[in-house]
Amino acid sequence: MNDDDQLEKFMQNIESHVKENHWDEAQREHANAKTAWNIISKRIQYSVERETMYEISGLLSRIEGSIKGQDKNSALVEIYYFYELWANFS
């Protein structure tokens, strides 16, 4: 792993920014998270269930929508669901 694929770190940063209503910063961290997921997903695509990969991709999309809509509650729900998936994933 390198600095570009630290997905969990980016999600924690998103969580912090969302809690503080720093939506521009959350959006930047989300872009980093998507880049990280693209790197990780290519590396693990043959060793992880496809449904899990789709679930994480979907979560990232829903988080992006929540950030753009500045919906703190929705964003936090999705972020905490990500944490649960990620704990079982890694």
C-alpha cells in the first residue's frame, strides 16, 4: 500500500469534514477515496466477491451524493456502513 490507496484513511477524513460541515474538503477527500478504490479494486478483483466490490462502489457513490447535497446524516450512515464492510473485507 502507498499514500494513494489509503481508502480507510480517506473515509475517516471525509467523516471528520462532514461532521464539521466542511463540504468542499469532504468532496476533495471523496475524490481521493475514489482514486484509492480504483487502485485497490484492480489489485483485488480476482480474490474478492464481486458483490462486495459492487457494494463498496455503491457506497462511494451514495456518499458522493450525500456530500453534494450537504446531507450530513446520510453521509454518516453510509460512512459507518463502509467501516463495517471494510472491517469484514480487510
